[in-house]
Amino acid sequence: MNGNEQNTHRNLLLSALTIVGDVLICLLLYTAFCRSCGYCATPAFAPTTVIVTVIYFACVYSGGVILYKRNVRDFQVPMLVLRNVLLFAVACLLLLPLGGFSLLPLKQSALFIVSQVAAASAYRLAIRRFVKLYRTKDSHKHHAVLVGSKENIRALYDEMTSVPYFGYEVEGYFDYSPNPDFPPSCPYLGAPQLVTSWLRDHREVHELYCCLPSSHKDDILPIIRYCQNNVVHFYSVPNVSNYLHHRMYLNVMGSVPYLSIMRDPLELPENRLIKRLFDVVVSLLFLCTLFPVILVIVTVVTKLTMPGPVFFRQKRNGINGCEFYCIKFRSMRVNADADRLQATKDDPRKTKWGNIMRKTNIDELPQFINVLLGDMSIVGPRPHMLKHTEEYSKLIDNYMVRHFVKPGITGWSQVTGFRGETKELSQMEGRVRGDIYYIEHWSLWLDLYIMYKTVANALKGDKEAY
């Protein structure tokens, strides 16, 4: 097992230990508070305890474990615990009564939640402290050497040494000449031809990272042979930093590795299936319950306030740039500029009723039909009219990345301040950055949070909604 695999397995073991400990703490505290109010003497205590434990496990598992990760501050650990416990409290509040199970009295429930946050936070911080102490001991450090001094290997050195409890001790680097840009803390050890003789004299080194180009195979192959015969793990570091300056992601197809320039969770078929099932279920529930009532009200008021159709259909770009008709409640008078101009704050084309619909997002509700048809998702980058896609794709780098996923009724950019008219190019650039962030960080929890923020903004009124 190589060093990276060992780290991965250690982190998985650490995550499992942390989650199991969290769940045991929850179980012990819940039992204690049940005893304090006499609930443990009832027949429902055992099944309720099992259900509570399962719910808490699901909440903790969804939150994950961050205590061993780089750039994580101590305060972030209890913040994650607080998130887990609050999610657990809401889930119990909703699910236990549905199953006919009783909740703890209000006082005991409040004390249980506070105690769980405190105990689980202390437990995780204690493990974090232990991990730091363990990995910083000399006897547990990974001694490594670098071959090459390109930008990517310098970045690797920074990653290895920036956090002491990562447990790496880099002895230095080999290259055909000293690199003045390399950190002084990593000394120059000589030319690549000297690697094997140097390793013979430094048996404590068990990891070697090489970023020499393949044209130097005559120097690389002897190093590989020596490493394989002398218990030194050899790692090849791809040199793409001369044309790419951001993070890369390793993938494997069969036995062939390849690199991607961005992470896209919705590339996985299981994630697409989860998102699609969620879209279909929520859309059907809405279209079969609230939407008919809203449709009647909107139809009556629209017909009384302005002539023309109730619905407005406009061609927009969807996933992979494909065109589709986006459906909305009409909020403007019929005009020739509908497919050319964005709505502005004091747009004379809008009616008072149309302004109300825009402020409360009512005009977007027919797009649940688009979701059901498969053209859109509930959450995703907002679809733009064809003219704007054509224009902005020429002005903004990475603009078309937002079309890797289905467009949404609402999105991350819309709930983080990039909604409404884009008077300046920087506003659209900010929207595109938000859309790419969403694509790279998609999760069902993120979708639920965006939906919550959208409803909250609609209830309080969004000043950018015009």
C-alpha cells in the first residue's frame, strides 16, 4: 500500500471513528434525558431510540468529517457539529410525529441539543488534537524527496509543508540545475543522475515525487527501478502548470488515468438520477396542489389588467446549449423587444401586477412545467435568452460552462446577490462564477438550501427582483 493510499485509508478510518463516536454520544445523552423525564419506562422508548439514532447517523454522515483536512480552522469543527445537530433536530421534529412517536418535553429537548453540540464538539476537537500530535512526531513523518523543480512540483512542496500535521518531511529536490525560484527551505541536492546514490545513503526516505518530462526517460527509468527494488514509493507528477494554472482532478477509465480541469458531481449517473427524481416529485406535488389555484388567480388578474395571453414563452439556451421554450406568467405588455432587452427597474413595459409577480417570483412558477418536461431543473444556472448567450459567450471566459447542467428556476447566483438586470459586464461575470461554483459543488443539500433562500427572499421581497 503506497503513502497516498495509506493516508486515504487512515482518513477513512478516522472519519468512521469520529462518526461512530458522535452517534454513541447522541445515544448516551438521549438515553440519559429519557431517564430524567421517565420516557425510558414506556414501551415506545426502544423503537424511538433506534429511529433517533438512525436519523442522527444520517445527519452526521451527510455532514462528513473535516477535522483532518487542510485549511480547516478549529472553530469550523463545532460549526459543523452545530449544523449536524440542528438538521437532526428539524428531522426529528418532522419525522417522529409522522411515525406516531413522541418527542421529548421541550425543556429536555433543548438541553439535549445543547449537550449534544457541546459533547460532540469536544470529542471532535480532542480527536483533531490527537491527530495533530501524532502526525507531527518525527517517528510518524513521511520523508520524501522531489525530482524536478517545475511550478507544479513547487506547488506540491507547498501543499506538503504548509500544514505541519500533514506529516511530511521533504529532504530537498534534484534537477539539472538549481532553481532560484525554489524555496530556500527545500535544498538543491544535485542532478537527477545522482538520485539513486543519494537514496542509498538516506534510507529513511520512502517517497519520491518526479515531474521530469518523458523526454528524460533515460534518467527516469533507473530511478524507478531503484525505487521498486528498495522500498521507495515512486510517484509521477504530471506537468500541466505551463498551460493550466488551477486545480486538476484525477480520473481513471479502465486502467488509463486522465486529468479533468473541473469537478462535476452531476457527471455521475447516480447524482443525475437523484436530482431528476427530486425534480419530478417536487414538480408533480406543486403542479397538482398549489399551481391550479395560483393559475386561476393569475389568469383572472392578468386578464383584468392587460390584454394578451397569460403565459409568455421565450426561447432560451439549456443543457449543452440546446434551445427550449421557457414558460413564464406574462408580466409585461406585449412588445417587440421581449427577446432582445432585459427587464429594468423602472421598465415601462411592466404593469403593476407584473411588478408584483416579479417581486414575489410568481412569474417563474410555470417553469415547473419545464422541469417536469425535462428541459429545466428546480435549481441550476438561470437560462438566458438566445441573444444574451451569443453576446456574453464572446465577452466572458468560461461563460458556456454554465450549460454543462440543466438550467434552473432558481440558482446559487440568484440567492447570493447576482439576480436582476446586468448593467455592467462584471455583474454577469459574477453570475457566471456563481453558476460554475454551483456546478462544482452540487449536492442535494445545496439544492435544498438554495430553495429555502429563494422562498425566504420572495417572502421578504428581493430588491433586485424587477
